Amino acid sequence: MSGTGPGARTGVSLFRLALPLVLQSCLSMVVMLVDTMIISAHSPAAAAAVNVATQVLMVAYEVSALLGVGGVVLISHALGRGDVAAARAVAAVTVLANALLGLAVGALLALAAPLLLRLLDTPAALTGEAHRFILIVAAAMGFNGFMMAAIPCLRGFGRNRTILGLCLVAYTLYLGAEYVLILGWGPVPALGVTGSALGTLGMRVVCAVALGAVMVRGLGVNLSPRAAPWGRVGRLFALSLPSVSDNIAYVFYQLITLGFITGFGLAGVLARAYTMVATSFLTLVIMAVSQANEVRLGWHGGGGRPEAVQGMALRAAGAAMLLATALAAALHAGSGLFLGLFTDDPEVLALGRELLLLTVALQPGFALNTVLYHALKGVGDVRWPAAASLAVTWGMGLPLAWLLAVHLGQGVRGIWLAMIAEEVVKAALMLARWQGRRWRGLAPA
């Protein structure tokens, strides 16, 4: 492999690393839009059931992504110091251990699904189909674990264009399968929610196989369980657990706030679901910049260049803030067209427009918080940002969401207002930590 010396990768620009990930985010946005349109065309109840089930599955998705968080940090630092063999070894143990973790998560998810749906106070009309969706997707969690570790490993190697190419093929196959399985075509009957789950299962299997082939043939990674350095799993957990614990806690926060919303009727659930399609796209764009910046910081940090790191993260944060806010404003400006893709219900449309406007105000704080959170993680400061984020989410965000949404009767609007306040506080804390430079001297390896 050429260009493997300690300084070979540090000249790669943020734009070059982030552009494929941003394009992938745009592609994901199109897929989410079309997928939501397909399930909504089957029935609004089916769309609501899938939305509730997906919120439950987010907990499993976060857990099944656990080891990839530490894997990308160790790989980028190993490559920064020119140790390609160590990077390959880390990649191998990351994907194999994470696949085993995914299998365990799938089994637990299948057992816990009824309880989680009850805790969400899911309407009886949605419970059966939401439960079926969860059970089918749980069967693919082993493949999901492999996939969710392989993608960060490819990012650590700087193979973002490869990720984009694989996603283009996978998403095309996925949407075709979703259309046929949900709405029916020829001899295939319309399966609705069940068809959506089967399409999700199939995509994860195909992606895991393709990613495994790329790692073996393109990166020279030995995926034999006997050759994997299993002794490094403990270090992967140590790096990954704080960040993923924060992510999981935030998913539970979303589950609880969804429970607040379900009590206000189907319109609130649907307005949230359709607005979340837009916010998910914005999150993906911010994450693309964050992840590209994190890898660059790892390459510079592993190569012994901490002086280059300080301003690099701040510039990346500024770019993410401007880009995400501009995109959110564009989505609000076209809110009638955007929301009209899914529904013609006047109540849902009015509430959705209001949520999209609040989403514009959400972006600056969220972008700054996210980029600096990942920057701190990329230089080895994994515990403090996770602890601070958890404290703000549960100590301020959730009580404020309950106060505004339930006590003051603002419903889903109150949830969005609480999120804005929460992200502003988190962003201020992350900026203070980064500027304080206490992360200097920390070494993830």
C-alpha cells in the first residue's frame, strides 16, 4: 500500500475526506424520502408503525455500532505513525467482535421488544405491526454489527469514496426491494410493514458481504477469527463505551420524548416522523464533517503533530454550522413541497412547518457540539465529553422537554424547544473543553 508513512496522510484536506461522506448523506436523504413515501403510500398507519419501531431499534443500532467508535480512532492513529500492520489488525478484531456483539443485541431486542413498545405507550393499532418489524430486523443484527464496524474502519483508512460507491449500489437495490415488498408488484403481494422489514434485513446482509470483500481484497485485512488480535477488544471497549453510552442514553431520551408525543395523537407522531427525515439528513451532513475531521485529527495526532490539531477542529465546526443551518433554512423554505411528499393532512402540514422552522434554530448549537465532541474523541479525550453530554441530556434536556411538552401542553413543539436549549449548553461546554486544551498529551493507543 502506497503512502503509508507517518506524514503521508496528513496532507489530505477536510474537503477531500468529507465530500464523499456529504454526498453519501445526500444519497441517504433521498433514500429516506423515497422510503418514507413508499410506506406512506401503503397507509399512514403503516408509516407510524415503522417510525415507532425504528425509534425502538435505534437503541439496538447504537449498541451494535459500539466497537467501530474505538476502531476508527486506533486505526487513524496507527496510520498516522505509519504502522499499517497494526491498523489492519485493529480492523479485523473490530469487525469480528462487533458482529458477535450484534448477534447478542438481536437476541435481546427480540425478547425486549414487547416491553419497549408498552413503555412507549404505543397505540394498540400500531403495536402488532411495529412488533413484527422489530422481530424481523433483529434477525439481521449480526450482519448489522459487522457493517457498522466495517464502515468506520474504512473511514479510518481514508476510503470514503469506496463507502460512497458501495452505498450507491446498496441503496439502489434497497429501494427496489422496498417498493416491491411494501406495495407489491406482479406475483409479489403487498406486504406493507413486513415488506419494509424484509427489505431492511436484506440490505444489511448484502452490505456486510460487500464490506467484508472490500476489507479483505482492498485493504489486506485478514478476517480469520484465529488471526484476530482478540486481546485488543478491551481497549476498543474502553475507547468506545463512553461515547456509545452517551448515544444510547440519547436514544432512550428520544424514546421517552416520543412517549410524550404519542399521548397527543397521530398527527403529532406523523409530524415528528416527517420532520425527523429532514433532521436526520442534517445530522448526517454534520456527522460527515465530524467524522472526516476526526480521522484527520487521528492522523495528525498519531504522527506527533498536536500543534496542527487545535485550529483544525474549530474550522471544521464553523463549516458544519454554516452548511447545516443553510440546508435547514432551505428545507423550511420548501416545507410545503417537502411535507407534501408524505401527507395532505392540514394539521400534520401545519405542525411540520413549525417544526422545520425550529430545526433551523437547532442547527448551529448541534453542529458545534457534534464536531467538537468527535474532535475530543479523536484525540483520546473520550470520557469527559460523554459525561458532560449525559449530564445535560438527563439533567436539563429531559426535564425541560417534559415541562414544555406535557406540563405546559406544547406537545411536539415543546420537544424541539428543549432540544435547542440542550444543544446550546452542550456546544458551550465542548467549546470550553476544546479551548482549555486539557486533551493535550492524551494518547488513545
